[in-house]
Amino acid sequence: MAEPQKAEPQKAESQMDEPQKVEPQKVEIQLRVNGEPRSCGAGLNLDQALERLGYRPQLVVVEFNGTILPRSRWSEQPVVESDVLEVVTIVGGGS
């Protein structure tokens, strides 16, 4: 009598296909800041992006993609590829 053969474990359907190519996450994104192309780290919110771009967020007003964005929303506003920022620095002074 022949010996029974051991069954090979079945591969999951996704394992049968060729490995899926995963796009690497972008480390830098391109923005337009005050009309000039600038790069910035990916995955940042507006508050973080402003700091990385060299601004002091407490001293600026920002138009984000054509809309003045209230400071209270900066920490929840993601910055993504091709966003357009107009940043105006508040300057104190006078008599």
C-alpha cells in the first residue's frame, strides 16, 4: 500500500500573484510659496510646514489655496503636493 502524501499548505490568493509594487512615500513635496517654488517635508500640517519653511507661525497670516485660513485650523490642515501659500509677515512698529 502506498503512503499518503502530506498536503502542502495552500498559499493565500494574494501570495500567488507577483509581489505588489509599493510606491515609496515622498519625503519632500513641492509647494508654491509667495509665487516661488519651494520644497517641504511630506506629511506635515500647515503649522509644521510654516516652521520648516522658516516662518514664525505666530507672526504670519496665510492664504491657503486662495482662502485666508484661520490660525485655529492650521494644525489640522494637511499640506500636500502643489498647494499654494501666500504668507504675509506681520511687522510691528510705529509710534
